Amino acid sequence: MNQPAVDIVVLISGNGSNLQAIIDHLDQSDTSARIVRVISNRPNAYGLQRAQAAGIATDVIDHQAYAERAAFDQALADRLEALNPTIIVLAGFMRILSAAFVERFRGQLINIHPSLLPAYRGRDTHARVLAAGDQQHGCSVHYVTPDLDAGPVIAQAMLTVQPSEDAEQLANRVQALEHQLYPAVISWMTAGRVALHDDQVLFDRVVQPSPRRLSMD
Ligand code: GRF
């Protein structure tokens, strides 16, 4: 393994089950990629305990300590610049980041969203999918751009909605997909296979016409 180290910072706000999936995946992989810091905007996020149990350094930047969004974003950006990661992974990070922040880290910031984007940006995706009677649902990993949940999609995982299931059951099944999709995308990124160029996703240096699809049914 003579690859340069790939440093990852993961931003969380809560449970951190996606963080756990990424930790477990990196532990089991022959990779020089490592999570150098987990940062939470909430002091009591359970994901901080997951990081500490894995021996990963943690920071809390409590958004409530900042009167304005811009000041919080500045503090977060300063911390990230000091860490100088290759990839910044948003994993259940429940803060909207300002356009200035997003531009500063463009091409490094990725997010996971529980829908097949561009469908169902925003919240309550599972209930909205059920209300619409959709048969297909899933999750997307995308580059973060200033428009919420609208950045170029790298990959998606899909499932078939069961007629009998409720929003909670559907959410659980989508989360299980997330735990496979996010590590897969991070593996591609740490191997240098994915890049953002002119708002398009390159895979192995070729423009990807549509998101990669992982089918798990
Ligand atoms: C995930 O379902 C993700 O889609 C959304 O926030 C949730 C985070 O869950 N962005 P966890 O904290 O990783 O368990």
C-alpha cells in the first residue's frame, strides 16, 4: 500500500449509524483512508460515543453558541481548514450550510439523502413516498452544492416499496441501504475514482451521465 493517506472528516448531529457503517468499512478494508475527526454540532450526539469507541478524535462545535449562521459556518470552516481533509462526509448533519461555506469546500463535501434525488428533496421523504404511492424509493449520495439536496448525485441505492409497510419500516429499510451505499461511495472516492468537475460527476475520469445504481432487492 503506497497510496498517500486520505483523510476524512465526518460531520454528524445525532445517532451516527452511517458514521458507524463507514468506521466498520474502513476497519475491514485494506486502505490508507482514515477518519481523522468527527465533528458534531450537538454535544449529546450519540455518534460522538461511536467515534470515541473507535479511537477517533471528536470535536463539538455547538451551533447554539453562535448567534448567527455565518459565525457557526466560519468556526466550522476554520476547524476543517486546520484539519485539511480530502473528503468531508455529512452523515446526518442537520445544519444547512451557507453558500460561502459550500463553495469553499466544493468537490470535497458529500451528503447522503434518503430519497432517489432529484425526487423528494427536504424532509419526511418516506411519508411523502408512501403518500404518492411510489413503487421505487431509496437513497442518494451527492456532492453538496449551495442548493439544498440538489448537488450532482454520485450514486443511489434502490428498493421496492412494499404495499404493507409504514413510514418507519420504510425508513429502516432505506437506512440499511444507506449503510451499504455510503461506504461504497467513500471507497471509490478514497481510491481517487470519483471527482466533481463543472458540476458533473466524473467516474474514472469519464463524465457519469446518470448516478451509479446499487440494487439491493
Ligand atoms: C440518515 O437517514 C440520512 O439519510 C439523513 O440523516 C440520517 C442520519 O442517520 N441525512 P444517522 O445519524 O447516520 O444514524
